[in-house]
Amino acid sequence: MTQATIVIDRSAVVAPINRRIFGSFVEHLGRCVYDGIYEPGHPTANADGFRLDVVDLVKELGSTTIRYPGGNFVSGYKWEDGVGPRADRPVRRDLAWHSLESNQVGLEEFARWCALTDSELMMAVNLGTRGIDAALDLLEYANQPDGTALSEQRIRNGAVEPYDIRMWCLGNEMDGPWQIGHMSADDYGKIAARTASAMKTADKGLELVVCGSSGSAMPTFGEWERVVLEHSYEYVDYVSCHAYYQERKGDLASYLASSLEMTYFIETVKATADHVKYKLRSEKTIQLSFDEWNIWYLDEHQASEEVNEEWRHAPRQLEDVYSVADAVVLGNLLITLLQNHDRVGSASLAQLVNVIAPIMTEPGGASWRQTTFFPFSVTSRLARGVVLKPRIDAGTYDTALYGAAPLVDAVATFDAETGASAVFLVNRSQTESIEVSIDVSGLDATLLTEAVTLHDADAYARNTLADQNRVGLKPLDGVLLTEGVLTVILPPVSWSALALN
């Protein structure tokens, strides 16, 4: 059997865990909001129309900060349409996804939904068709306690207490030709800087996210970040990163190593941001916000006709059904985000319900967990304290896209207050189980409290409406903890988690 060794050193601290690393994303797209989190006629719906079965799954998932309301949607959005009496709200065309928006869910309702799910609201402002005035108005409406025109309007609408939104995105993917109002790096950098400066003048404690390029494959990648940050560096706190992955042309070997591309992405943006820091002689270090990341079979959706010339309310769009292999890759991407948590301060799994999501629903019917639900929920639940970067000695395998890739990847966490620790691992081999010896003696761990794995003989097994529980977590059998060494056998194409105390 192939073997690997891992050493976990309590002093190898990456960063204290910021719960925002387990964020998610709700966009007015497809059935994410309507027929997803919101369905007034559903048997579980509350007085606001929110499905409480979905609320329970969101809590189980462990998502924290929720980015809202887009995404591409925000670049044509008028926030005023989504406040006040619902009967008075206009129906608008959403040009981003070629659909109709009823505005029955807006800031007021979504803030209440966040309270239901114990989530922090992360708001995006429209810098596609709007600008500084609209952003400042939204900020005043949301955060001013009272005494101004817009804060008093919020109070009349039923929200006596301000929403106190701390984290704000300055537009979305503004380098993308698909984006309404897309612009050059120079133009965006200027409007982002002016908007950020004005928002910080209103509230210097805000945390602002400036748009990075829309992905590492974009021709703008790297240069966009440099130009934008040279304009906005002193006014913002994060630069956004968006990354989606999918298996292409049956190349499962490369797909399982997707986290290597994410590592390249992170290193490039870090280097670019630090270049600007030193060029400007700034004392501040910009963090990364991976406020869109997931598995997305974009090629297939672009080839389909699900986005067409009809103007429809909440059409079925981007409803990927995920496999075991997809879940293993997603678990590995989350490992990578944690390994780089010193600079990746926030992340949002895109999206939360129905649209490339870990949670699926049917109108009037069931809700269920996709395969990708499991590595996210377990990691969010077990990861506490600080992130530790292990030393990994494992063999490699060949990939068409990345050359030699390690067979095993891992990250660990440790909570000094409780003594609890956790190890998260993937086996990328398609055929071989791997025996891993993990030196945890530095953690003073004496008890294994949990050992689970996501694995199936069929790497393409999925949970569907017809078979909602086909795939789930299984006990990871045969794990031994002896004199500070964990011995575990990882099945092929698997993600696993171990908890100790």
C-alpha cells in the first residue's frame, strides 16, 4: 500500500481562524432566492415566506458571512426596489440573467433571514449602472441608527435597529465583458477609490472589498489588480478573488489537483498586492476575499439553452448536481483556503441554494444535501482556534494540467482553550488507498473523537431528487492513535476529517 507521513507542529500557525472563511453567497439568480430560501406557500414557510427546512440546513452547513445580492445581478440593481411595502415594489428586468425580478425579497427581508440563520450580512453595491450616491444612500439606510431621512424611512418600514453591515463589496467582476457597465481597470479603480473614500468618510470602521479580476484565466488577471489597487489601496481592506473549477474532457486526474491552481491564484494576487504596498510605501497589508469559489460546470451551462430570450421569474438556472469527485475537490479547495488563511481572510461558497449549491429544494417539496454539503459542514464545525500547516511527505502522480501533483493534501486546526484539534485530508489517487501516519504528539492528543470520510466506489455517485441520500459521510474505520501517532487509511478519491482531544 502507498504510504505518506504528516507531521503537525503546534508552532506552525498560519493564522487564527476567522469564521468569515466559511461564508457563502445568495444572489438573485435562478431559484436561489425564489423557490430556494423563499417560498411563501411551502408547508415550512414562516410569516416572511422563508422555508424553515432550508434555514435548518443552512445552520447545519455552518455558513457564516453571506454575500448579497450579487454577483452579476448587483450591477443593474436598484436597492430601493427591495424596501418598503411589498405590494408597492416594482417588477424589473434583470439583464444579468435575463429574468424578471419581483423584489419581494430585498434588504429588509434578507436581513431578517440572516438573523434566522445566525449569519453576517455582507452587502454589495452597484458600481455598474450606479455609483457613489446610491452606495452612500444604501449605507445610510442600512447603518444609520436614526435622525436622518433614510434611517427614518427604514424605521417606518419596520426596522427600528440598524443592520450595522460591516463588510461591503464595491461592485462585482467589473473587468468582465458580461458585466453590465463593465470598464477598464483605470476607470474602475477610480470609481472604486472614490466610492470607498466616501463610504469610509461616513463610517471609517467599514471593511471594503475592491474587485479583483474575474478569474485567473482572464487576460486582465494580475495587471487589473495592480492598476485597481494603485488607485484604491489606502481606502480598501480586501481584494476579491473568484475561482470556479470543473472536470473537463474526462481528465479526473487534473481535476482532483485543482487546488494547485487555486494556490497559484492566491500567490499571484498576494504578490501583486504586496508590490503595490511597497510601491506606495504603505503600512497596510491587503487581505484576499475569495467571495466566489465553487465547482461550476460552466461549459455545459453555456452550451445549454437555460438562459434564453424569455423573461421569466426564477427560472431553473445553473442547477449542477454534484458527484463524490466534486465534493472531494471542494473539500480540497477549502483545505487550500485554510492553508492560506493568513492572507485569505474571507471566502464565500457560491452559491447557497439550488444555484451551483450545496443545498437543493423542490417547490412545495423536499430539501436535501448535495455531496458538496458534507466537507463544508464538517470543516466549519470542527475547525476552531488556529490553522496549522502540516509537513506532508507523500508521493506524486502525473496530471496533464499541473505536472506532478501530491497524492495527499491536508491541513490541521488546534484550539488551545479546549484542547480540541482536527485534521482534514484528501487522497487524490483514483485507484489506491493510502496509509497515512500523522504525528500529532505536539497537540497532546489522547482521544480520537470523530473519524469520517466522503468516498464511494463510484466517484460519480450523486444525490438527486429521486435519491436524496445516495451519498453521505461514512465512518473512517481502522484509525489508530498510538503514542502520539495517528494511522489512517484513506480510500481513493476521498475527503476525510479526524477530530481529537
